[in-house]
Amino acid sequence: MPAERLSMRKIQEVLRLHAAGHSQQDISRSCRIGRSTVGEYLQRAPEAGLGWPLPDDLDTAALERCLFPPALAVEAAAHGMPDWGGSIANYGDQE
């Protein structure tokens, strides 16, 4: 069962402290979260094209969508979409 996500406020604090030059261990202690959790969010942010400071127009809902895209979108991006047009066009040629 997946662990519960941190609040977006706490994730913002992780990003802020990292940009200020604090170590993952210091951030972990300060925010009272595991070092692996800090590392995960510090990995997700650049993958989502985010850094500190966050854009002014990025609200908490948008931040969550950036850091945690829907599973289908992630899967499609990782594997690419099939070329259904070519498959359908060649369907009748398989005799």
C-alpha cells in the first residue's frame, strides 16, 4: 500500500530548503520526514520542470499535478503510443 503523500506545503519547504543549500539529511530532520522521501521529491521536481522559486501562478493543485501526473499519462509517455493507423491498414494483409 503506497504511503500517504506529504502536503504540498511541506513539499514546497523541501524544495526551498534544498535551494538554500541544505543537505537532504538536514531537510529530513527539519521537516520530520525520511531522507528517502526528501530524495524522491528532489528527484520529482526537476523531472516535472520545477525548481525554486516556484512560479507565482503555480497553485497547490497545479503543483500536485506536476509532481504526481496521472498514472496513464506517465505510462503512455514512458512506452509511447502505438501506431494504430499502420496496424489497422495492414490488418487485412495477413493471409
